[in-house]
Amino acid sequence: MFDSLTERLSGVLDRLRSGGRITEKDLDRALREIRLALLEADVSFKVVRQFLATVREKALGEEVLKSLTPGQAVVRIVRDELVQLLGGDGATRPLAVASRPPSVYMLVGLQGSGKTTTAGKLGRWLKARGRHPLIAPVDLARPAAVLQAIQVAKTAGVAAYEHDGTGTPVERAREAVRHARERGFDVVLLDTAGRLHVDDALMDELEQLVAAVEPVEVLYVADAMTGQDAVTSAGAFRERVPLTGVILTKLDGDARGGAALSVAAVTGVPVRFAGVGEKVDAIEPFDPSRMAGRILGMGDVLGLIEKAEEAFDREEAERLEKAVRRRQFTLEDFRTTLRQLRKMGPLEQVLGMIPGVKLPEDAEVDTRQIARMEAIINSMTAEERRNHRILNGSRRKRIARGSGTSVQEVNRLLKQFLDMQKMMKKLGGAPGKNRLRRLLGR
């Protein structure tokens, strides 16, 4: 996600941090590099110009230039302005709730942007948080659109309002809201029709739907991979319907980041959610502060902790914490940690959240490597897993044969285990107790 932009920006900021006193000439040189990086990332020219003007004005302030660490001060300004560019506090506000249920969330956008899939993902996300959503397909123009929405809902484990696809979108939307109210659903996700381009017929239909069901959220679904085309289309929708937010799909495949960095500034509405993969649970609230940290190579520790909280089994987490605090972290505990790590999603995303970890642009993390590490530990005896110190040369050869690996791989795993053991000991001390509990999902 944003790989090339992150690499460019983090390089510029690293040079600012490492320097001493900063002159106006130094600042202008850094801003030129940031400007090129943003333009190459397909960020709107007007957005880039305004962003840099604001950063320059604040960075030239007397308190910055006379600071003991002016480089750090400039980096903080860049980060803070990037947060505002990404939507600021508006992006993190909770979804609105109607005074009388159900709350209608209307998904709009061009054909092919991922509205139906997003409806399933958002429905699953809401259900996991105690809501009772109903997906209501009202795209009656595209063949099999209703059936597709029903299938997506089933895959996501969410209820759908099933109908035969006849009538008008307004009629079906009203029926869906009435159906939800009678059966206790508190959210209706209205999956509307799209077109290959913005046209009056599409906008008229959406205006009629807004008037008919009065949605509390109108969310524009945009394909992040289309860059400025997505931003331009979002602006056109904003002129005709009361958009309250944007959902960016395929953000995990967007190496440039132009749409995410432009759409809030251009449309005046924040990005509220991001699709970060193909799986039905691959959607997350868009947090400008954390996203800015990831773009600037500063990591996303809060995001990492949240993934850990979702993936780690509570009883296992408590047992691991006790083992660490007693300084008895064994190879069996290491194997458990590896298994939990596999549940946290694509390893590239997980590693990208760790501050200081910068993967090469073309790097691919081989998830099969974790399976091989597990196989090595599985080939050990229970005594060996409890006490790694007895693993002499002959035992390592036997383990390599039993796991179908090499002695070098066994040695590498043991080194990785010892490194993690050292880290766990640091976290397990009194000052690190709270960090340990958060990282273990407690």
C-alpha cells in the first residue's frame, strides 16, 4: 500500500531528521522532493500546491527554525498536515444512527467500483459489532445484479432483502426499509445501480432514492486503483447527492495513493472505510492519523494491536503472557505465536504496520515459510520444545530430516526464536507489562 510514495517521503524526512539547523533553502529543497513524490503518486496538483504552501508557512515559523530539533519539528508539521489532507477528525466519526430504526446507509458509485462486494464487507463489519444489517439490492438495470447481491450477503453471513428484480428502485428501497423495520433490522445497506460514467439518468435515480428513504449516510464507493478518475467522479456525485463519506476499495493494491490523498480535499467529505483485500472481512475504518504514519514510514502500532486482538485466542494470550512474565517462553509458545500470526492477515500488511520495517518495493513475504517453521518445531520432541538448549548437532540433523528442511533452516529458526525470546523478556518486565498485554490481544 503506497509503497513507492512511502519510500520517497520517508527518505526525505529521514534526511530532515538527521540534519541540524535548517535553513529556508534546506526546507525548499525538501518540499520540492515532497512535491515530486506526491505528483508521481497521482495526487491532484491543486491539492499538492495547497498542502505544500501550508507546510512551508508553518515550517518557517520562528518556533520551528529556532527549535533544538528543527528537522523533527518539520516532520511533525508534514505529518499533521497529511492527517488533515486525509480527512482529519471527520473520517473517524462513527456512522450515523437514525432516530427511528432502521438507519439507511446508501452505497453509490460507478459500475465496477465494488459497491456490492463492499455492501457485504460493511454488513459483516457491522454485524461483528452488534448491529443487525440487511443488504437491500436496488440495482434493477444490470442483469443478475440482485442475485449477485444476495449471494454476496450469504457469503458475508448477512441477511438480504430478496426480490425478483421487478418494479422500480424507489419501490424496492421503500419495501426493504419497511421489511427491516418489521423484522428488527437496525441497518439497511442500500446497494444502488451504477453506470460506466456519470450521467443524468443515474443521478436522477439516486436523487429519487435519497428523497424516498432519507439515508443517514450516503457513501461513495470508489476504486482506489483508478486514481484521479475516482476523485473526479466523486466530485460529480457530490454535486447531485449529499455524500457523507467515501469508501475506497482495492486500497491494498494502490502503490501510488493519489485517490486516498486527494478525494477528501477535492470532495469535502472524508474517506470513512478502506477495502484492503479480497476476503469478506478485508475492510477497515479509515483513520487519517494512522494512515499518515504508514505513508510516512512510521508504522501503525494501533492497527497492529487491533489485528492481534482479533486474531489471538484469549486463553492462549493469557497463557503466553504468564509464560513471558515467568521468563519461560519456549519453542511451543513460539509455535503458538506463529499460528496466531497467520490469522492476522497478509504478512506484508502486518509487517508494514511495524515502525522501522521497510520492505523492498518488490518484496513478497512467503507465507509458506511460517508453515515450514511450524513443521520444524513439530519435528522436535516435547522435551526439545520445552528446552532448546539440548538441541545439539545430531538432534538438529534429525529434526531437519523429519521436517523436510535443512540444518541451516533449523538453525535460522532457532535464531529467530532466541531473538523473539529476548524481545518478550523486555516486554515482560514491569515497565512493559501494559504493552505486552496489548500486543497479546488482552
